[in-house]
Amino acid sequence: MARFAAGVVVVTTLGGSGRPRGFTASSFCSVSLDPPLILVCLANTADSFEAFDSCRHFAVSVLRPEHKPLAEQFAAKGTDKFASSGLSRTPDGLPTVAGALVELDCEVFARHPAGDHTILIGRVSDARLGEATATPMVYYEKDFRSLA
């Protein structure tokens, strides 16, 4: 699957104690237009798994090449993913990546076990578009890259 180029997102929520939690994903796609549904896959071993296994809302930030340091930070285990700059908040207070191509606010629609991952399906309740001429970041051959 490393030969399949995919977009890169950071997915965030607030844990039970209000602590922000998040992860980087390249397994993200649109599922339905009516209702507007997206899906993202989360490893069951992720540091943030418990928070996403019980949350009711989450946010998705579609990344640009300039966000590579944040993508790497949110992909690492055992780090404080929210310690750096470059983050903002949704109108409902969820953390997002500042300057993202798109920010999506989602309500959990369903969760499905799938091997060593969980498929998290979200119903999009709001979307904010970033700069239209910006380039997306992609993940290919186990590296974050830019489109030519």
C-alpha cells in the first residue's frame, strides 16, 4: 500500500478530561454526499485510541506541504502533539491545524472494527475552506511529499 499516494490529515478531539488528542492519517476519504460522511482509520494501538473510541465529535484538517512538521509530530507516539505552534480552534473548541486546506467538524456517525484499526465515520457538520490555490501534502512510499 506504500505505492498508493494519499492525502494527509490530522484528526483531533477532546478526551474525557478535556485534554486534546490527535493523530495523523492518510487513510481518509469521502463516503457520502447525502448525508455528508467521511471516514478515517485509526490504529487500535494509537496513543489517542481511547479518546476517539468514546468521543462524540472530532475535527479533520487536510494538510499542505508546509504542515510536514505537524504531520510528523502527530504521527509520533509518546509526544505532546499539542506543544507546538501552528494550531487553532474550531468554533466548537476542537483543535485544528492553522492554514489547513480544509477543516471539517464531524459528529461520530459510526465506528467499525477492521483488523488492527477502527474505521471512524463522521457526519460533517461544518467545513471551512483554506486557500484555493494551495497544494495538498501526500503520503507516498512511507514519506510526506508534495505534488509536482
